[in-house]
Amino acid sequence: MKDGPLRVAILYPGDREAWQHADPKSSRFADLFRAFAEQGIRAEPAVYHDDFREEVRAQLLGMDGVLVWVNPLDGGRDRQVLDFLLRGVADDGVFVSTHPDVILKLGTKEVLYQTRELGWGCDTHVYRSLAQMRRELPLRLTAGKARVLKQHRGNGGTGVWRVELPARTTPEQRGRGMDVSPPQSTAVRVRHAQRGCVEEEITLMELFARCAPYFTAAGLMVDQEYQPRLPEGMIRCYLTHDQVTGFGHQAVNALFPAPPGAPPTAAPQPGPRYYYPPTQPEFQPLKHRLEEEWLPAVQRLLHIDAEALPILWDCDFLLGPPGPDGDDTYVLCEINVSSVAPYPESSVPYVVEATGARLLAARRRRAVAP
């Protein structure tokens, strides 16, 4: 077994200058660097770019593990090259979180469709081609309820669209379906969830054109019913493996509607997220259901062991319709596993403890590997 302290790299994107001058004390992960040092774990920055991936690979092979903070889409690049590198170092015995294979199971919007029947879902569909969406989306708009379309992989609200028929659409049109007029010419109200976007009225033809790029490279889009209680806020549950380690609550979030009587462009932009420890009283019913019911069901469905779950990840919930007893229900709207930051202070000790255990296990495995 290798002597000396356990070693972990904290990997995040940057250019070569950032790689050469990385300073843990000025990093956005300074709290983690300090916490690891206090536990005798040697943590060092690993700034990543595809252009110098071989240097980063060599660095990671000298580690016991690596914690990765890189968005699915970043600076016009995706993670294909990085994920190939991470799979390779994991095959050499380095602990990687989150492993790319786990990201594909948990960190894409398809998981909303796959897990829709587990208790945290709602009316959810998947479009595996643009042609399928052109056929099926207009029919789902005839009920007069808004839909939310989400691209397969993305971040920051990119590729997430709220779509509904304008209020002037007649009940007869809503009830009879879109055969009353060609779908391509039908007007819809849309709002992109990316920060700074406002509600627009466009045709379905234009909507489909905007969504077409999401279907390239075997992409897809997920379609969920819009949750009318969104103005009551979004609850983010932060987790280490299968344990909730903190909460975030954001009152004004993406797709928040304009005030009654105000023009659509008056919808407020997302506001701050407030953080709470895992003991916060009002979130205990959600914590219990997530830890005791939903996560075990997800692990069984997707074949993920608890130790393979991410060191730090989160699940975003909106309030669903009240249950038969009047209690709140919850609807999962997103899982983030690629680049969870910022995070509550309460999560740090859990991250450090769990990472230490995984690093030690990785070192022991490498010591006995042939």
C-alpha cells in the first residue's frame, strides 16, 4: 500500500494559466481544501482543459481519488473527452466521483421519465426524435395546461422551455385538438429557463426549430406537466451518497410567472437560494421520503450501489398538488450530479468523511491489484 496521507484532486475547468497558478486558498472550493487538510487528507487542485488533458491524466494517476466539478456543457464544449479520461483513471483504480457512468444514469433529464412511477414523478413523456415531438406535443397542449420541455443534458436552464397555448385559444380548439389548424402555424407562449430570457409568443414551427439542435448526437427531450405551485419555491436536497446533508430553498426560480395582470415580460428573474442544515424542521417530511422511499427505489431501478452514488449531488423538487390528507406532495424536476456548487456549509463534513472512506478503499484495492 502506498505510504503517506491519502490524496484527492479537486478537478474543475480552466485554462493553462489557471492550471499553472491554481491556489487552493483562493479557490471556490477553499472550504473543502481546508476541511480535507484538517482530516489529514492531501487535497490539490486539478484544473482541466481538453488541450492539456494528458498532463491532468498524469496528475490524477498519482492520486487516490478525484472529485469532479465540470458542467455537462461548458464554454462551448461537452464532457466527452473528460469522461473518457475519467473512465480510464477509474479503471486504473483511482476513485472518481461522480463517475461518468453514474452521471449517465442519474444526471440526465431522462431519469425524470425512467423514475416517474416511483412516487416523486408527474405526467412525464420522452421524445426520442424531433419527429416524435412534432407529432405528440401539440396533442398534449390541447388540455389547456402548460408543459415543460427539457433537453437530455444541460445546465443553467439551457434547453428548458415552458410551453402553453395562449389564453385566447378557444375551449373548442382546446377540446377538439390541433387538427383545427396546421400545428406548424399554431401560436404558443414559450419561455426559455436560461437566465435573462422572457416569455415570447411564437409558432410551433419556430419552437420545433429551436429544439431541433437538442436531438443531435442521439439526444432527446423530456416533457413534464408544469407545476402550478412553482411560485411557492423550489427545494433543493443536497446529498452525500444516500444521505441528505443540507437544503436550499429558492423562492423565485426559473419559469416563475409574471404577477397577475402584468405583462409576461414582467416575470421576475431568479433570486437567491437560502441554505439550511439537514435538520431544518419544515423539510423533514421531504427528507424522510427521499432517504427512506425514493432513493432505495431509484437504486434498485437503475442498479446503483449506495457507495457508487455521488459524493455530492442534489435533487430539485417543486410542490405538487396536495395529497388526499392535505399534506404536501413533491415533484422531482431535476437531478444535478456534474457540478454542484455552491452548497450548504453543512454538507462539507459529510463530503470529507465519505471521500476519506472511498480514498482508503481505493488505495487498498490498488495495493493488492496484480
